[in-house]
Amino acid sequence: MFREFPEYLSAGDCLVLNDSKVFPSRLLGRRAGVHSLPVGKGNPKRLENLSGEVEVFLLEPVSDDAKTWTALVHPGRKMRTGERIRFGEYEAEIVARGEFGERTVRFDYPGDLYELFDRIGHVPLPPYIKRGDSPADRERYQTVFARQTGSVAAPTAGLHFTPEILDRCRASGAEIAYVTLHVGLGTFQPVRGDSLHSERFDVTEQNEAKIRQAQRVICAGTTSVRAVESMYQGRTHQTDLFIRPSFEFQRTNAMLTNFHLPQSSLLMLVCAFAGRGFVLSAYQHAVESGYRFYSYGDCMLVL
């Protein structure tokens, strides 16, 4: 049982937690016409006063002023460069298209965008949860140690922890170090080719020292693993590290992780750490025993 987790820790260990915080990154708006769509082939006339609901799923900021974001937009095919989307009294414009259907969206908002997202945004619940979000989800779809705003999905291995269990982890003599890796498209998108989308991460000097000095490093979640191993490769601020079988781990000694989707980079990472056959046998046991999978599901500790 997860309540027994602190019993596996002792002095000399360092438990690594991802303190990234999920923000309400799912925005619901309406089409507001075209700002600057050029007239020409395929655009015989300027389109105005278009209407219809639009969903914008924010991924990460891409400008220094944090007003421009990459996003997934639905309905995607209809939303071309130059189209504007209205969110209440404010608007955003699609300024570019990405390789895999992403859009670059520029917001016309004079203040702090995160404050706007808190007011108008919805919690980005996983798609297999077939209901709208509720006010309670703002707390439930969040770890108890979340501090740094920026994720569009929760680092789900951290959802198992309570303040009491964290206190027992400290009482075991283990150190706790925090890394920040903002979960974005790279974590939950199906694998395409040999690369992943880049994600933002940071490790402070104090937390890096704890990780380097530990006798054993236990990472809670694949995002913590990715941040630690990226740090050991000398990467800073952004990482597109793709951990898969044959990867040589430099600092991760144990891993706490949930059960992941097939064909995902997350399952590949776990197989790289523990061995494909061993992991798939664990999954077979989980299926036969009725364990729960995905974000709100059960977890396993790989020692």
C-alpha cells in the first residue's frame, strides 16, 4: 500500500519531487473574425463576423513577455492564421501554425495572463475523464507540493502524496529535493519518430546539491526522472531528452510511477529503467489484479 512508501526510505536517500503546478489551460471562446487574412488563391474575400465555439488548449509560452503561446485549437482545420478568438472582453489571434497541428496564439491582454487564465480557464482533465471540470478539480488535480505554475497536466506520481506521508518520508532520514518540469505536449503526445517536444525545467543549486550528494536517488514520477537525467547531461531550462531502452541512467536509482498508456514515451522510459520484460510482467499483474491505470490510478515502486 502507498502508505508504506516511507518505510522504503532511509538516511542517505533523496526523494525527488516535481513541484510544477497545473494551471487552468483549457480556454473556451468564440470565433471573432479575421484580423489580417490576405486576399488571394483560396481566400477570395475577407472573412468577417465568423461565429462558433472554439477550444484552446494552451501548452507553453513562447515569447519573452509570455503573451504568445503554443496551443492546440479545436476545430483545428477551420482556424487559420489571422483568425481571432474572443474570450469575454478579450481576444487572441492565431499568428502561426505548427508541424503537428499546433497553433501559435497571441493574446491581447494588458495584465498577467495567468491571472486571466485563473478567471476564465478550465482544469485540463485527462480526455478519458468524460465530464466537465468542477471547482474541486483545481485542488484534486494538483499535488500537495505544487508551487511553480506552468504544467498542463499533473505529474501524476505526486498525486499519491499527502502532507502526512511527506512528514514520514522526512522522519525516515531521507532528504527531499524539488525539481520543476512543466508538463507539456512532449509528455502526453503519442511518440512520433525519434524526438519529443521540448519541455521547460529548472533545478535550483540547493536542490541539485541534495541530488548529487545522495547515496540513492528515488524519483517520484517520470517527469522527475527526466529533469534529473537532463540536469546530469548538462541541459538547462529546456529538455527534449527521450529516455528509451538502451539509455544509460546517470543518477536515478529508484522510481515511483503510475501505469502509463501503451506506445507512450512514459512507458518507454519505465522500460528503459527496469527492463521491458520485467515491466510488462508487472503490467500483466496489474491488469489481472484490477489495478487502476493513468492519472488517478495506482502506482508501482521500482527499486
